[in-house]
Amino acid sequence: MSNKRDTLEENRRRSAEKIAEGEYDVFISYNHKDHEAVKRIGELLKSNGLAPWLDEWDLQPGLSWLRLVMQQIPKSKAAAIFI
């Protein structure tokens, strides 16, 4: 059981390092009515060592959200779109 926990912690650390460097694996786009489910998916991605970009976690208040989103899309390796 300890090995599984160590792997989970290592994956989350790797994800956090990527995010801190502005490197994202998955850009997440979703309908806000699905907000809670999408956040859970984002947490699962982090637990697997992936760095998801999610507006709630990565947009800074007061800045142009559209500009930031348009900058991030081409930098992400993949996109997950929830309709």
C-alpha cells in the first residue's frame, strides 16, 4: 500500500512542477454546469502525473481571461473538451 501512495505523491509532485513552470499537458474546456465533475477529473489527471490547465486554478483575477486562454491553448499538449 505504501508503494501506491508513494507513486501517487510522486505523480502529484511531477504535476505541480510542470504547472509551476507553466507547462500543461491538457487544456480543459467545459460547460460551467459541469464544474464539479470537471474539477474531479482535473484532480485525477494530477494524480496520474499530468498537468491540467483549468480556468479556476490558472486564471488570475483582474487579467484578461480571453487573452490568457488564447495564449495557453497552443502551449498545451492536448485538449479535453466537455460538452
